[in-house]
Amino acid sequence: MDTKKLLIIVGVLFVGFWMFTDPTGLADLTKSGGGNGWDLIQEAFENVIDFINELV
């Protein structure tokens, strides 16, 4: 079994264990991670727009 498959299996088992032991904590982490990811995407697009405006 190669390393990539092993890491995927371990990750799935870890998330499954976390889901059963602390579902509220997992939901909070997922919600905050999604919000932070969206903020990073917005900031990246704003920086690209600023860069393009400086070139023009």
C-alpha cells in the first residue's frame, strides 16, 4: 500500500472518530475554516485587482 492511500485512510478514520466524539467541535472548525477560506479568496482577488490597476 503506498503512502498516499495510507494517509487518506488515516485522515478519514481521524475525521470519523472526531465526528463521533466531538461533533460540535468539528462543525465549529468546519464553519470557521470555510469563513476564513472565503476571506482569503476575497483578499487575493482584491490584491490581483490592485496589481492590475497599478500596471495600467
